[in-house]
Amino acid sequence: MKKIIIAIDGPAASGKSSTAKLVAEKLGYLHIDTGAMYRAMALKVLRHNVSPENSAAIALLAQQTSVRLISNSRGVQKVKVELDGKEVSEEIRSPKVTNIVSPVSTVPEVRALMVKEQRAMGSEGGIVLEGRDIGTVVFPKAELKIFMLADARERSRRRQKELGEKNVSISVDELEKEILERDRIDSQRSVSPLRKAEDAIELDTTHLSIEEQVEFIVKKAKEIIQ
């Protein structure tokens, strides 16, 4: 059967990662969490004590960086994130990384590195990628493009629940402030800004369960495949 590329874009905490992972499992596709790749780069910036505003230093650091997503089988086992050959899957989810990932990801050299890796992984189709610019920049010819969004308050509650499971306590109000600021940075950056592709299908997840989100995308994918 034909294997397609599914591009899922949207703002922070709109449900992209969890949904993309389950869609990939149902279709037997590989799931690429592009946000995790940028988080790995942000972690390296932290480790080297480089300011997230120092674009020149980050650009130089990117030239000496390897970020890989490793999976033993397509869409079944958890994908591991490797930074310079060492797994960092848990470390990249810390609040410190979250707070600087947007400015780090705006550096052109960082985006060039990540886009090159993402295109290589998706060259043969059979892949679900999610991020901010998958349908507009990375794979503008993807057969299925989804733009997920949700109310900022609901996104903040989701992020609080996710952090709570990792014993990180932070208020919904504080998270909402951070999410709105991240939306502003992602949408206004000059390189690959967050925006909906003209041919993307909009999916508002505010009042949808994750099962409903997955069902919607899988149905659309099967229509294209068949």
C-alpha cells in the first residue's frame, strides 16, 4: 500500500505529540517528534552555559551537534532522543529546556540542521511528523497536513498534568503566561514561523478526547491511502 507523509503542526500543548504517536502506531508508521529534536539542542545550549539570545554562539554549537531519534521498530516502541550519541529523552522535558527552546529554535543554523535530519527520515514516506513548520517548510508536499490548535487555558491544564506526572509543580496561570509568550515567539519569528499551511485541515482539540483526535486523523489518512 502507498505510504504517505502526515504533517501535524500547531502551537505548544495543542496535543500534537500524543496524537501523532498514536496515529503512527495505528498506521504502522514511524513517529518523529520534531519538537524533541529542538529540545535536545536547547539542552546542549544549557549544558554549555550559552545564553539563548546569543545566536552566533548557538549557531557555532549547532555545527558540532548530532541529534537523532532512534526507534527499533516503526510506530511500536518508544522513540529515544539522542544528543551527541547519548540518550536525553527525559532531560529534554524539564521546564528549563521548555523556557528556552523557542529562541534556540529560531536560529537559522539550528533549523537547517534539524530540517535536514527530518527530511532524511521521511524520504520514503510512512511517517508522521509533528512540529511548527512541517507542512509549510519541512514537507510542503506532504499528502496529509493537519493544523492542531486548542484554547490556551486548556493547553495550560494539559501541560500542568504532564509536569505533575513528573513531580513538577507549577500553576495553570503561570503556564498559560509561558504558553502565550511561546505562541508569540513562534508566530513572529522570521525563520519558519508557526502558521497554518493553506492546504492543512484545522483540528480544534479543546473539547476533543485524544481518541477522537486520533480517529479523525487516521480516517483522513486512510481516505488518501486508499
